[in-house]
Amino acid sequence: MVTVQEAVTAFAEWNEPTDAELDAIEQELPLILADVDLIDAQIIAMDHTPNEVDTRRVRRALARVLTEYRVLANRTTDAEAAGGAA
């Protein structure tokens, strides 16, 4: 009979994210947070009849998402170019 502790520890090694995965999450975190802000703004706007403030909030949040996406894409492109030059 297998105990619960044995079952949990049997999979513990591959259950944790690798350092590379954690680095990738850290690189993408500003974009993830911007997406969360956009979703929050959209939810607030859906909660009642949208007004000018809601429209601005959603527009600003979308602009931030696009900015963070551009920054991440440029960072990825720069890293690939630097890696290819070596």
C-alpha cells in the first residue's frame, strides 16, 4: 500500500518549475500584470452602463498591454540577434 507522503514525494522533482521557466515568467510579468489591469477595467465597464471614465480606463489599459507586448517582443528579438552574432 502506498502512503500519501510517498505519492507526493514521488513526483516532487518534476513538479517544480525550472530556473528557465521562472526566468521566462519574470520576463513576461509586466505583460501579465498589464493584461490583468485590462481585464479589471473591462469588468468594471461591464458592471454598469459604460461612461467616459470607463472608456478611458479601458483605452489606457489596452495601451499599456500593447506597450508591454512591444517591449517584450523587442527584448526577445534583441536577445535572439545577440545570440546569433556569437
